[in-house]
Amino acid sequence: MAGFRSLAYQVRDARNDRALRRHSLRRCLERFAPYGHRATWWHLCDRHGIAPEDRAADPQRLVAALEELEEARAVWLEYERQFAERRRREKYHGLRRPEWAWGGSGDAVVRCADPGVRPDGTLGEVLRRLVAALESEPGTGCPVCGEQELLWPAHGPGHRRGPRAGHRAWEGAWAWDGPVCAGCGIVVPRPALLDAVSVADPASAGAA
């Protein structure tokens, strides 16, 4: 399976036809899509003048979109590297803290609840704001746009129905997810929020 760098090379390779270069850019999003695959693709298309369904898009626009994605990926990889180093030091000194780093593929680092509603700015700018929030004291608003109105879904991904109803909401892979920002539309990571804000989660309140 091709990695991100190999796919990025295919996007830049002028020997490839336009359809392959576009396809390679879409496949890059399988390796890193900070808003989720569809929302990230729509973001890149809007910013760089690419029609989402155009299989013969201008190669220069495709490369510009790739460069924005690469910048954002570099921001996040550096955060993960520094986080891992800090955790090693803390463990060496016997400090135990919740391991709130995103766990792997880069999918939906700052997921958009609605792919059509996304933050302003480049992907790199948005991730820098998120990283700054995660490295600071938790707050009460959106770490990306500062909006104070945060909307908890009545039935989030962790609000279980059926045989497992009654288990706490937001378990497992969804533990990172908090409320949806009413301003920029991101699903706010719980580590960026004060505990008092997280208590406002109706699912958490119901489980208490």
C-alpha cells in the first residue's frame, strides 16, 4: 500500500495524466485528512479552485492543494513527536497523565460534523491553533475559532442504543470527541475543554 510521500510524488509527477494525479491526491487523504476525508477534500477544492468531481483538474491547482495538505501534516507530525517525547520523560519520572494524543492515521484530527461547514484559514493554520490549545490549559470555547457556543449532540456516536445501551457515551475511539462548535463546525476535542464544560454533555449527565 502506497504511503503519503509516494502518493504525493505521484501528484507532482508531470508524466502522469491529470486523472491519476487527482486520484493520487484523493488517496493522500486516506493517509491524512484532518477534517475527515470528505470535508478535507471539499476544503482543498474550495481554496484552490478545483471542481470536486473534475477528473481533469489543473495540475498546478492539485499541487497547490497538496502543498497545503503537506504543511498541515508536518504541523501535526511535529506535535505527535513532541507529545511522545514529553510522555517518555513523564513516565520516566513516574508522572501519569491521560494520553490525549491522536492515536494513529491522522484521520479527522479536527473532525467537521458537517463537511460543508469548516473553519476559516488553511489546514496548517487551523492545526496550529488546535495544537496551541492542546498544549495550554483547557478552556471553555472552541480552540480553533474561539466560539463559546458548543452544541452537544442528543445522540452522539457514543450514545449507544440496542444491546449495549447504558454504556457510557463517547467510549473507545470516540473518547476524543466533544461538542460541535456552533461557529466553525468542528467537533471540539475534549482535552481542549475544562472538565466543567465536559460535564455539560447530556450523555455524561445521564450516566451520572
